[in-house]
Amino acid sequence: MKRVFIFFLILQVNFVFGTHILGGEMFYEALGGDQYKVSFKVYRDCDVSLNPYEDPAEVNIFDLTAGTPVNASEFFDLVSVEDLNLISSTACDSAPNGSCYRLLTYEKVLTLPPTIGGYLISYTRCCRTGSITNLANGLNEGLTIFTSIPSITSGVTSNTSPIIGPEPEIFLCVNQPIDFDLSAIDPDGDSLVYELVDPFTGTYDPNLPPPYSSVNWAFGYDAQNPLGAMAQTSLNAETGLLSMTPNQQGMFQFGLKVSEYRNGVLIGTSIRDFFFIVRACLSLSYNADIEPQEFSSSFTDYCQGLTIDFGNYSDFGTYLWDFGVDGIQSDTSSQIEPIFTYPESGIYEVSLILNPGLQCADTATGQFIVYEKPDLTIHSDSIQCFDNNSFDFEVLGSPNDSANYFWDFGPNASISSAITSTVNGVQYAAAGSISVVMYYTDNYCSDTLVDTILIVDASQINLAFTKPDELACAPYEVQFSNLSTSSDSIQYYWDFGNGTFSNLSDPIHLFDIPGVYDITLYGIANNGCGDTAEITYTNYLEVFPSPTAGIDANRQFVDAYDPLVEFYNQSVNYTSFEFHVEGQTAYVDPYPHAFVNSGIQYPFIVAMNDFGCSDTASIQIEMSGEETIFIPTGVTPNGDGKNDQFRLNLLDLNNLEFRIFNRAGLVIFETEDPNGVWDCAYKGETVQDGVYVYQLKYTDLQKIPQELWGHLTVIK
């Protein structure tokens, strides 16, 4: 491993690190509806003791053509504060102690309707620092950054300004070439042109209108030569790549302009005002170091597969890995700690270059042994009966070269161990579940395989079953519950005593013929080594005969004028029966019934026998609806037993409401019963003779609300 020590002449440069503004830029995004999110960035040092952060910051908007204010000042919120990169990750040096520069970002959404003149949005600030080498007097130079929104006469109805690439590092090394990518992204796809320009000065007046003055360059410096005429500075106008070789120490201000063209017409410009500090650098020695394969936290052995996690013990910098695969160029990586999958097993020489292409580059190498664990299995007869057992074992798969085997068959085996890949005729002196272990090793890999065999002795089977304790009437479906036990799994076979069978453990069976049945259950050990058992429950199930219910009627269609139907019992093999019609129960045959309710109904009969078995049958009767309203016009509550009560007779009226009123308009009787009865009393006393008004409200068969008023005469 080499150590690189490169020394540069260190010149004494006194930088004044006060609290000052050192650059910035402004840009915007069109949000639609005349709204724009305007943002600007300010570069400054980190000392806030003399000059705290502005929050909010004052920004002004001017007519782009006339330069006159278009409205009051806008105040932007400070949305982020971030430290700038001080030194490139590719540099062979570190930043000076105590160095700190920050980037402040401000944002606000503005509503800017289209105008003929367009808009110019600006932020101005005093002051820079007197330590700026390429300005005549940096303390007299402030900062102005601005952006413009095109006028409606430009033909541009919507535009988002370009976003210039990331901010470059602050510190550069004298006499060391360096490139910075300052290219911008334009969301609208406009063409961009890059050039170095004069930064703009500023004042304490935040309302400073355009046009703005450029900074005053020190002698020998200008926009195209910000590092001086003898230094090499160039900017690619098409790509935005800034290339330079500083030849002196100091702080240098730069101005970058990005011009935005749409269809060949200039529609706007964006300017970044930024700076570099050039100093004499002392190159340090950098060490490349690869973490040894065995030291990795994920390492178990050299047989972990083809994917390797590489560890990096190197110093900070950039990296170039080469994973050592012959014949390909894609086995490289620039990640700090990469992961790589090799195409095949083998031994590889891996190299790591730290800071490739720089004077402080260093290289480390390491050997990595990469093997896949063999995919091995044990093949054996997994289950045998104890009598005359004899097992053969074989290793299946693709072992690596120099494979070694060691078998451990357990204490009851006729062969306790072996070292070959195939072993035959191993016998065991005891039954049960036995683990067989095979240890595999080769030059780089190891593995342990375990196989389990089962030696079965004669099984003891205890058979038992049960059924629900309930009346069984044919046809009868019964669920049998298997209560059997065994030392091994069992195959079951049922004989239900009626010529039918099942091999389910808990079968459901239908007995459709009355009788007394013997039930037999057989149990056979599945392993073929055990007993066959049998159990029979004699006269276990008695299925009784069931009656067959039947019902008939002299008619199935009736109406309110002739509602009478006569029902007939058609049941057989019964000893008793019940007719069920409109909530009434009858025990006579035939049974006459006058229907009250309209619609389709299902009267039914229940037939029973002396065993307790029953059956049910029904018949459909349809009664056509016919609105019937009978309201008496008079009542004589004199106690002679004749017409002493008021009785309603209403049929096929829905949502029924009936009320009787006295002369004062009070309700003295009300009901929702179509056969309601009034005893001519109110509050416990018989009402006086006279004429009373009644009201009937209902919904007819066409679902139309109806209302009927009438008179009732009470005479004692």
C-alpha cells in the first residue's frame, strides 16, 4: 500500500471572515391561475452575532419595461438554512478549521396577472466583504439578485425559470484543475445558453429600482477572467461546465447567466452570484483498505453463496472497486461498501482504488473465496414396521470437490456410523421416531443434514362411537361421533346394518326404512404394521315409522262474499291429527272454515302416530280482496240483550283508524280493530241519548288513503 505526500507552497493569506453576504440567485415556478412560487437563495457565512438572518426578507416587484414599482413590498419567509459543502469529496485535503458557510432559502407565492410590461422581482442587500480578491473594494459592493416574468407581448403565457445545478464547493486548491457542472434544468424544455457575467452590486435600500449596476472589478479581473488573466477559466456555453485552474490564493466572486430561449426567442435570464476561496493545500496521505472477508459481520464460512457484502476500511474519498472476474468489464463499483454477486464459485482477487485519478490515490487488494453451499438431501425409507426393519440411506445433490461424510445413526442402530455417501442395511432394535445425522465437509463448506425415520410397532386400537339420544323417525339422518383411540393413525370402515357402508371418521347416514339396526365399526392401522379391530353395537338404533300427512279442500279460491272452505284429512298411518287455519286449530274431519283475511294462505295439517313421529302437509288457499264496510247507524244500550253494543264489521281495510266524537268534539271511542266493539260508555258511564259523529280512515286495496264520516244514534 503506497503513501502519497504532496506538498504545496503555503502562502499567507488573511481572509476576513465577518458576517457578510457572498452571493445568491432567484427563480420561480408557474403554478397556474396567475400564481407563481418565487424563491431566492443567499450565500453567507455562519456568524449571526453581528448580522442575524433576515426573516422575513423584503422583496420588491417592478414593471419589467418601465422599472417602476407595481405594488407594495412583499415579505418572503425563510424556509430553510443549510450548510454548504466546503470541499470536494475528490480533493486530497480538508477544509480549514472553523470554516462555515450557509445557504438561506426564502419562498413566497405571488399573484401576478399578465401585463404588457412584464415583471422584474428583485432582492438587494449590503454588503460583501473586503477580502474579495477580484473586486476593487468588496465592502462597498452589495448584492442584487433578480428574475423576470415575460410580458404578454412576448407570446409566452406560462413559464418556469431554469433551476441551476447544485452549488459548488467553497474551497479550491491553487494550481489544481477542477471542473464544476453548473448546468440548469428547465421544466418547460426551453433551450439554455450559459455565460460568465458581471455580478450586480446592491445597497441598504430594499426598494432600489432597476437598472442595477455591476460590481467594480479589481485591476486585471473581469467577468470572463474572474481568477485573473493568467489563470485558466472557461465555461461551455451549451453544457454549463465550468473548468478552471486557479493560480493564486484569495476569495473570488463569479457571475453566471443562463439565458432561456423558446422557439429561438429570448424569454428570460437567470443569474447566479457565487464565490470560491482558493488556498494552498497540503495533500494528506490516504489509505485504501478492504475489510477482510472473515471480519465481516455477516461471515459464517466461505460457503455462503455467490453474493458478497464488501466492507471498506479506507479513508474518506472516492472509490473504484474491481471484483476480479476475468473476461468482463462490468464487475466494478464506485459505492463505498458495494454488494456484488459472482457468476460462479471460485477464488477472486479484489482491488479497491481510493481517490482514482488523483495524486493521493491508493490501492488495496484482497482475496475472496466464494462458494455456494451444496444443495444436499438425504434419501431414505422414512417409515417401516419394526419386524425385519432395514433402512438404506443416500446423499442426493451436487457436493463440491473433496467432499467428506460422517453419518450418526443413533445408539439402537446395527451400524452406528459411516463415512460413505451411501449406506445400506441399517437395522434398529427399538421402535419410535429416530433422527439420523449426516455431517458434510469439503475444502470450504460444511453442512449438517438431519433425517427422521419412523419405526412402527403393532398398534393398539380402541374403538368406540356414539349417536344423538333422540327420537328416530323415518326417514332419519344421524351424525355418528367417533370416540376411538390408537397409538397410530387409523382407517375406518362403517357397516350401518342396512346394506350401506362408509369409510369416513364421523359419517352422516340416512335411514329411510323403519327398523332396528346393528352398527359395526372397523379400525385398520394405516401403517400396515398394526391391528385390525372391530366393534358392534347390537340393536343400537331403532327407526320408527312416520305417518304421511295429507290435506285437501273442496275449493282453493274464495272471496269475502263466500269465504267458506271445507278441509279434509288425507293422512295415512296416523293416530291423531290437527288442522291449522288462520291461527285456529281444529280436530274434526271435515273441518269447515270461513276465511277472514284476504290474500294467499297456507293452511296445514299435522299427522301423528303412537311412536311420537309426525308429518306435515299444507294446501294453498287464495281469498280475493273485497273492501267491506258495515257500520251500524243506531244502538240501544238498555240492557235487554238486543243491540246493546256497537259492533264494526270491516274487511280488507288497511291502516284502519275509527273514532266516535261527542257534541263537544271529544273522542269518546277509538279502535284499529275491524271488528271493534263499543259498549256505549265514556269514562265508565253510559253516554246520553243523542246523535254522535264517527270518522273512519283507512287505505284501500289500491293503496289509496280514504276517509269516511257518518252519524250514530244512541237510544236507551
